[in-house]
Amino acid sequence: MLRIGILSDTHDTLPQQVYTFFKDCDELWHAGDIGHGVLERLQEFKPVVAVYGNMDTCDMHRICKETQLFHRENMTILMTHIGGYPGHYEKRILPLIESERPDIFVCGHSHILKVIYDETYSLLHINPGAAGRQGFHRVATLVRLTLDGTPKDLEICEFDKY
């Protein structure tokens, strides 16, 4: 059983809520647009799986991959920054979803929190919204869940982005 913290679109900002909401998590997943210095601070706090986003610098592109496919608790996870959502997946991602059949698909970019079960591909789609200050969103969001052969106990943290 693993406790996972999921975030995206920090854009150079690491709010205190990350440390409090994720304190009991075993691992963090960051779905891109990380920003300067954020990944290093997260890695000092917890183990991190991350992908770069469209606003990340070339330095981040050297450190992170565009897409991560990995396994936890007998589940397959696919993560990228720009991925779309059920019925509207990005054309680059759809073939991966079809071939790899992930149990969980995580993406960011939209700054809109979405958790949707996709019956077509039997996967849980998670976009954790945006945890940083940059962007049109008014409320910052974080997601955490437990993996125990299946995702469960999903919780959302909402806070003022300022």
C-alpha cells in the first residue's frame, strides 16, 4: 500500500500546503510546469516522479522526461503534462493509452482539477489542477490517494493561490 501525492503546474512556487497535505505520502507525482528550484525541494521532501511541461526550461527537459510510464502496487501509471481527458486525449497520448492500458493516467496543463473514470479505457484520469500562483485559476489544488491494487481514498486539497 502506497500513499501518493499528485500535483502539477507549480510554476516556480511550492506552497506550504504541499508539505502539510503530503506529509504522510510515500511518493509524489508532478505532472509538469514545475519551474525553477521546485523539483529539488520536492526531492528533499519525498521521492518524486516528474515530467516536464511546456513552460519548463531546457534544464528541466534534461532532468525529466516528457512522458513517464511506471508501475506501483501492481498498477500501470502513465503521466505527461499535456494529455487531454477522456474523449479528448491528445493525439500523441492516445496511442500510448491504447497500447499500454494504464490503470491511472495523470496529466496537468489545464489548471483545472479533473478526476474522471474513463470506462472506454478502464482507467482513472487525474488532472490535479494547479498548485502554483501563475495562471487563471483562483483556487490551487493538490490530490492524494492510496494505491492498494486499486486507487482508493482519493482526497483533494483546495487553497487560495495567493
